[in-house]
Amino acid sequence: MINHKKLFRRYREEKLRYAAAAVASRNRDPGADGAERPLVARLRVGSAHGWSPLPHLTVVDDCTRERLALVADTSLSGIRVARELDRLVIERRRPSMVVSDNGSELTSNAILSWADQSRVA
């Protein structure tokens, strides 16, 4: 456990913007903090030098809790999500409803038009 002062100090050391300060400093020059930190070259596979999280799409059957799809990529657009849902409809049956969070790829026009065309709530 760390307190808020230590967390704020770590944000400053890494030259990150703390959530409260991000709103006040939106119009500042993005290069004002100096040079960006260079990427560290990976010395060997599986070494603990760093990890990079990727966006992912997980589709689960709410009734059986079975994972129907797991897609990880560098970016997931609404069109890509709609394509994966179309593939699932071909493999399985069309669901009566899709429940999702409010991520930008899941509230895009591509998903809304897919739901309308597929007659899915």
C-alpha cells in the first residue's frame, strides 16, 4: 500500500500527468517535459525488462460462461469487433442480446449498425 503523496511523487518522477493535474494543463506544449524516454531493447526472450498491455476482446456466453472468442491486437476498431461477432454468428447462433461496456470500439457506429442489421439488442 502506498499513500497519495508517494503516488503523486512517482507520477512526477516518471513525468506522467496526475489525473487532477491533467485537466488544468491540457493546453501546454507536449514537448515541454524534454526528450521522450527511449525504448529499452529486449536482451532475451522472457526477460523481465518490460511488458506491453494489448487491447483485447473477450466474448463469453452468459448462460454457460463459455469463452466464445478471445482476440488481442495492437488496436481493435468497431469494424474489427463487428467482423469477429459475424464470425461467431456463423459458427454458433445469433444471440438475442449483446451486453458490453462503454469502450469506444463497442459504442461505435460500426457496432450499432451491426446490431441493427443482425437484429440483436
